[in-house]
Amino acid sequence: MTTTHATGSPGGGAEGAAGLLSRTRTTVNPRLRATVESLPGQIRRIARYHFGWEHADGTPTEANAGKAIRPALVLAATQAFGGDPKEAVRAAAAVELAHNFTLLHDDVIDEDPTRRNRPTAWTVFGIPDAIIAGDALCALSLRLLAEDPHPASARAAARLADCVIELCAGQQADCAFENRAPQDVTIDECLTMAEAKTGALLGCACALGALYAGAGDEEVEAMDAFGREAGLAFQLIDDLIGIWGDPAHTGKPAGADLAAHKKSLPVVAAMASGSPAAGELAELYRAPAMDASAVRRAADAVERAGGRDWAQTQAADRMARAVHHLSRAVPDLASADELLALAEFVTRRTR
Amino acid sequence: MTTTHATGSPGGGAEGAAGLLSRTRTTVNPRLRATVESLPGQIRRIARYHFGWEHADGTPTEANAGKAIRPALVLAATQAFGGDPKEAVRAAAAVELAHNFTLLHDDVIDEDPTRRNRPTAWTVFGIPDAIIAGDALCALSLRLLAEDPHPASARAAARLADCVIELCAGQQADCAFENRAPQDVTIDECLTMAEAKTGALLGCACALGALYAGAGDEEVEAMDAFGREAGLAFQLIDDLIGIWGDPAHTGKPAGADLAAHKKSLPVVAAMASGSPAAGELAELYRAPAMDASAVRRAADAVERAGGRDWAQTQAADRMARAVHHLSRAVPDLASADELLALAEFVTRRTR
């Protein structure tokens, strides 16, 4: 009964995940919207824009508001431990609010002009307002848990706050790497940064879901580890998309991460290979700017230096570890059906 | 027994407050430091610098780390309701962390180069790191409450998170005012902004102290109102200091708020007076920059237009309202001894 998922069912899993994400949005969005509506005036407007619910002028829209992977993990984890996902809707919304707080601030810090095919909030409302709106979403996410009468809410709030601090550490490390020579950043440092920046919140989402179902400490930690490893796999795939992704799907120009001189995981792995292609890549990264042709040559160099293969292999390895942790937490993997479908979904995005 | 405080005892109250603030720092700083020490690597370093515990290079120092008015209000409020201040030390530290999160971000947003006679964190560590460190302090303050086993901690966390959102609204309004013509900002708007930006956190500090002593809902709300009104008085005095304060005490150049074209409360009141001096002031504010002479003329115009007197009268009026709210919450004002001393202290700073 576990074999269907352990061996993978390419089409079914992804379809299941897509349906699950859609159901999650239907379940969580009303709570998310009601919570955002409690924000004061202009901050509410910025949040509505950022979530893709409104245009910059305040008229309603139905833009891409994100896939809701993190809230889906919360609800699926609750379900996996026999809990009622309905009781974990606040926790799911809280995780999504925390995620969007980091997006608002990361876009300011990284000076990213677009997200989800739309101008980022700071380009529309200015840097001060985007910083302030992010601050408010951070406080709002923790308020939602503090106000939740559920017996697990205090532990969940402490965990989410801890996770926010780790997300900050990850973003800080990411910024620091950008100011160092590419060869000075090791793959281990880069993986630690990616775990903090991406893995931590997916882990937290899974842990919160388990907490809300009354799972024991060991199960909660195993769920955190599952989410972290799946998150690293997700980040590796995201980094691959940042180089070879289709702009129509990513909402960013082709090779955006290379043009921004990002030391993403495939790039760092390529640099560390010591191959001639690594030297070509390092030289391209030393130039202050890359035109479209240089971006193509850089992508080619990453591939020839083995960065693309390394990242794909690492992603598969992380997924194997994720499944191992999940099987520790939920020995009957049939109960973890949805969690596996979500984990498979995030690592299948490029295909 | 209440007359000593109700009529005011100028010397004694201030001395009592100074001693109380010093005792508060002795009580709360170990918890504050231990909490900051839990932050990861570079974020911890930025926080230590911001709190005045370290130089930029990481060597220890004993710089001015702030007066600890907010933590003192928490402990004094607990005491006033017969609680044990020792049990409210976490709440006191949480309020101080939240306050310092806002300082880090406000300095970035306002581009302030100095605070407490030292270069602001963003000038030393860069804007991204200062934003990130602020985010981490915000999460840390709410984590401290979420982890507190005290029965009031969840309600306190929800209240502090709500307060952070109000602080954000205040800072947002403040920024928005800077982009409007001086005559377009009304005194009421300005007072609402000041209440959100300053009063809310002093009110929250008092409310948390009451919550930790097991006070009832009405008492908690009255304590919040006491802190808010005292906070408005505090802000009015602070605005007066921003124009007429001694740079040696403020750590900012003379008339810094005028040079920055800040629409502080005395300025807005002066502009609204319709007097010839208001016209002079508006003209000085229309110029893109003010030299030292223009700053002196602007200060003179605010005074002649009645802005200085108005702010001083308002401060006294707000203090009277604060005492009224306090007497509702704590009918035996002798029990509110310390709270009154603190409220008197903040409104006596210019003398």
C-alpha cells in the first residue's frame, strides 16, 4: 500500500497535489483575506496588492497569488496525524502570512522588480511602505496564532517565531554571499543558507500541522526534518529554474539569477568543480554586468561544469531523505499520501 | 495619600523615576541580553551594536542603550496591581525588543544617520542587514512571550502583535505626511499618527504589566489608555526637543526635525495657526534644504506661531488625561506611585 508513493506515480501524484493545492486555497483563503482585512488603511492596500487580490489602484483582480504549498503542508500534516485540517486553518494562514512577509522584504533587499509576473510591491508603493507592510504581515502571522484558542497554538507561535529568525539568518547569509568572491562560498555554506532560507519554513509548516494534530515531540521533529529536506529539494529545483526556467512560467527574465550574479546552488557547485568551465563561469561573474549572450554562455558553463547535474542529483537525494524522515514520523505512508504528493509536486516543477 | 502625586512633587518624582529606570535595567537587561544572544551570528552582532553593548568591530562597550522606559512601565504596572514584577520580566524584555525593532527600521526608512550619539546600524552594517536584524528582533519579541509559561502570555503576545501593527500604521502615516504639503496635514491626523507611533507601545507596556498581574479587562484597557496618553505627552515633549533640544543630550544636531522638514506636532500646529509666522514657516519648508540660519528662523517661526506653547499645553493636558485613566484603573493612587513617577519623568525631560 505504500509502494504507489514510495516508487512514485508521476502523473497521479502531481494531479493529486494540484487538486490539494486548489482545495487548500479554497479552505485557507477566506481566513487569510479576513486576517489581512484587519490591517490598517494603506498597509492593507499594499498587502492586498502583494497577494494579487488587487491592482495597484485598488480595483479587484485575480492575479497569481502563489501556489499555497506551505498552507497545504500544514493541513496535510494535520491530516496525516489523524487531526482535523479545519482546526489548523489559522496555522496554515499564519505560515502563508509569514512567507509573504519574507517575500516583501526579500524583494526590497534584493531589488527584485517583479514577482509572479507583476511589479513587486516596493516598485509600486516605495521602499518604506514595502518594509512597513512586511513588518505588519510578520506581526499579523504571529498574532493569528497567539489569538488561536487551540491548545497547540502557543507552541506553534514559538516555533513560527523561531523559524522567522532562521529565515532572517538565511536571507542575511544570502546577502553576505553576494559580496564575496564566488570561489569563496562553499557548497556547504550555500546548502546551510538554503536550508535556513527555504527549508526552515516548509519544515515549520509540517511541524505546525503535526502539533495541531497532537503529535508527539519526536513526530513533530521528524516532520520538521521532512519539510526541511523537501524544502532543500524545492530550492535546488528553484535554482535550476532561475537559470533554465521558462520566463512565461517564472515571471522573471531567462537566466535572471545569472544576470544578478546570484551564487545559487548550481553556480556554486559549478565554481567548485575546478574544471575549465568553472574558470569561464568565474570570469563571466567578475564582469559587472552580463548581457543576454553572456547569460547564455554562463548557463552553458554551469552545465558543462556539472552544476546542473549536481543540483538535480542533490534534489533527488534530498527527496529520498525527506521520505525517510516522513516514514519515521508516519510509519503508515498511506496516511502521508498528501504530504508525499506535495513533496513530489515541488520537485517536478521543471518537467 | 494620593495628593503627593496628584499635585506633583517635581524633584522627588523625577529622582524616583531615575532610580526606577536604573533598577529596571538591572532587572531586565540580563534577560534581554540572554534573549539577544540566542540570535544567529551576524544578526546577533548587529543587535548587540544597536543596543550599545558592542562597538561595530565587536569589542564590548557601555554606550547609552536607552532609558528602558517601556520595560519600567511593564514592571511598575504589574506592581500597581499587586503582581510580582519578577514574573513580568519576559514581558518587559519583549516590549523593549519590539521597541528596538521599530527603531532599527525607522532609522532605515527615515535615513537617520545617528541615534543615541552613535551611527545608526544601517550606516554601519548596510540597509539589508539593518532590515533583517529588525525583522529578527520583531520575531524574537513575540517568541519570548509565546515561550513564556505565564498564564497571561498568550493574551500578552496577541496584544503586543496588535501593537506592532499599530506602530507600523503610525510609521506609515508619518512617511505619508512627509510627502504632503505641510498645510495639508491636520493636527488631528498628526495626533492620531503620534498615538499610533508612540502612544500605542507605552499603552501596550502598561496593559501587559496589568495582564501579568491578573488584572481584569477594564483595568487592562484603562492602563492601555493611561500609557497612550502619557505616550502622547512624551511625543509632544520629544517633538519640542527635536526643535529646541540640546544636541549634547539628544545625540542629534540642533533643529534636526526642522532640517529634515519633519511635520512634527509643534510644526503642524504652527502651520495651522494662520498667523504671519505660519506663512514664514511654510515658505522655509518649501525650500528643498535648510542651512543652520534657516533652521533657527524656522524654530523662531514655530514659536511665534504658537506651536511651542500649543505643544506644551497639549502635553500637560495629555498628562492630566493619563492620570485620570490611571485613577480609574488603580483607585488607590499610592499603589500607582511608580507609574506616576515614570509619567512625570517623561514629561519633564526638557527642564
